Amino acid sequence: MGKQQEVSLLYPTEVIRIEKLNKEFYTRKEKVVAIKDLDLSVREGEFLCILGPSGCGKTTLLRILAGLEKQTKGKVFMRSKNPEKPLTSMVFQGDSVFPWMTVAENVAYSLRIRGFPSDKRLNIVEHYLKLMGLDKFANAFPYQLSGGMKQRINVARAFVSDPEILLMDEPFGALDEQNRLILQQELLKIWDGSGKTSIFITHSIDEALLLADRIMVMTAHPGKVKAIVPVDIPRPRDILSLRSSPRFATLFREIWQLLQEEVLKAKTTEFKA
């Protein structure tokens, strides 16, 4: 996985290359093929969004990249430029904050376990608390915060660890529309300042078009790459102006046409099962 780093096989602009990736799970009754023959290349500093029907292997793919799962077959090459930094950091769908820690302690967690001095840790944490609008809540506990505020902690904690590759699994999926729009813009602001390679799973075409340089559409189970669509809309982007753009409407239609067939396939499979 992440340790299979044969850097000589990567192009200079690549940080990730996936070749013929397969992932199989076994139940008592059968073998389930989650991902089949998936090929993908991700460029340094790229923001890639992944869209696909439920059960197509999106989360499994991210977990393989994060080192939380092992592929059954295929190869994953990942370039590390700085061994002092974590290669990946992952933001999960659900609430993953530590309830017994304050906001600041949660955000500082990865720095503390890596042995950062307290003064340096404080400066880094204060910077990201301010960026995420959490500075006034530094000493609060998670139970005192809304779901949107808790997810800000998760995003801040991922950036604080300063990974080379940021992996995000529907981090805003459970939030209401207002909080989602705010966090999308804040994420873009932080990402633009960091230039981190980012892979982001979403079910929202709007969200993907706001965030991504390219969008990968996956097939219904077993998951393969159906299409990769470049998002040729200039940055910086704002969701309100974006939605009134003719190019946004064209890309939205193109992606939905690709996705609709796979969503219907997935529903048919669920019904037969």
C-alpha cells in the first residue's frame, strides 16, 4: 500500500498511481468484489472528487490509500517527499472527535503524539482554529458544540497533522445546507493556502464541481472508473456565482448523465438482493 513506494515508476507530477486495483471481501455465503480493475493517477496538489452510487467502493478505496485496508490485487504507488510528515490523514464521515478533550486538545492531538514542543504546537493549533472559526471555542468540549462545529474540528485536525495527502470521506454529508456551504468555502480557503493533494468523496455533484480539479465517476458495484471529468471552471470559486455559470450547468448535466445509469444499476441490484 502506502509503503509500496516505487517512486521511479511515478511520473514527476504524480503522487499516487493505482494499477488494476481489486478488493474482495468474504462473507459466510459468498465472495463480494468491492473494487475491480481500478486504475487512477493523481497529480501533486490536485483536488480530486469521487462520485458514485452507494456501495461502489469509494470508502474502501480511501481506506486502502490511508493504510486501513489492504487490496486483494493490484498496485498502489505513493510518493513521499518528506518522511518527517505523515503521508496521509483522513477525515471520516462521522463524528470522530474525542469527547473528553477540549476543541484545542482535539486539534492538537496528532502534534502531541508526534512530540511537538508545546509552544510550537500552540502556534500551529491557534492558526487552524482561527481559519476554521473555532478560536472562540478553543476551551469548549464537543458536547457543547453543534455537528457543524464538530466537523470543523475534524477538518482542522487533519490539516494540523500536515499530511502530504488529505483523504476526506463525505465530511460534510451529515450537515445541513447552510453549514455545508460555509465549510466548503472554508475548506477551499485552507486547501488553496496549503496546496495539498486531496481526495474527497461526495454524493453531491454541486459540491464536487465547487471543490474539484477533476471528478472521478465510479460504476455501480463492483466499483471501477467510469469516467474522469476535468472541472475547467476558474478558481477561486463561489457556490452562488458557480450555480449561475453556463459551464456549471453543462458539467452538472454531463456528470449526472454518467452517474444516473450507475445509481439505477445499484438500486436494481439492491432490489434483487
